[in-house]
Amino acid sequence: MKHWLFKTEPTSYSISDLQRDKKTLWTGIRNYQVRNFLRDEVKVGDRILIYHSSSDEIGVVGLAEVIKESIPDPTAFDKADSHFDPKSSKEKPTWFCCEIKFVKKFKNTLLLKEIKQHQELFEMKLLQKGSRLSVTPVTKSEYVYILKLVD
DNA sequence: GCCAACGTTGGC
DNA sequence: GCCAACGTTGGC
């Protein structure tokens, strides 16, 4: 089982939206590195830290779990969708997504500025200079440590 | 709103 | 294949 951090802007889709929906397709990824993660490495049962970016409270807000892996991203085939990509076909899809289910919303957001204060988390991909990927792998020890912090 | 750090595009 | 111009991300 792997662990991941998924970024989202809460104004477009928040942990509360996921809690309400119970599950959702994580679509709209248009970055090749992240595409490769979603196509090849994100597996059913993997645990996900949900992260709110560009908001009042920047940080990890809750947990989710992968329930379907490596799905061709349907928004790439939808002309009406802002993520439509004419180069992606159903026979040979360019973009992939996964389905995730809500697991937990933390009582308090683990703020980015708090994450930065823990030496155990210094190596997180999230904190690497220039790292802008909206899906990043998280090590098991980082994951366990974060869960301990939000207890 | 600013801007650093990328990623993508397209002319050559 | 190079690289300038442009677009995007995301913290501050």
C-alpha cells in the first residue's frame, strides 16, 4: 500500500465536498508526471492525504482512500468541460484519474507552517523547492507521523 | 497582486 | 533539438 498527497483548491473542491459526496472521481490532472502516477502507481487501497492549497487555511485537512485505479479521465473527452483535450481518445487516452472515497476530515487543519516545523517532515515532496505537482508520493513514516500530529 | 519555479508551445 | 515567450501553480 502506498501513500499520497492530493492537492486541491477548496474553492473548487474541498474536503467537505468529498465528505458530502462520499466518493468522487479525481479528474482534471493535466501534468505528465502526475498522469504517470495516476496511470501506473496509484492503486486501490492506497491512502491519501487531502491538502488545501491557495486558501485561508493551507494544509492537510483529511484522509481519503483509492477505490478505483487507472481510469481514463472522462473530462478529457467532454467538449463542454474545461479540461477537454482533443488529442486524448477513448481508444488511446492521454489522461488518467482515479476514484477516491472520503475517510476522515481532521478536527483541525495541519497547517503548512506547522508541517514546516517538524524535522521528520522536512523531506516531504510537498516542501521541496519548486515542487508544484498536485499529486505527490508520501512515505509511510511521513504518513504515520502526520496522523500522530493530528490526533 | 506579486513573483519564483516550472511546464508547454512553437518558430527556427 | 534549441530556446524564447508564454501560461500555470501556489505561497506569501
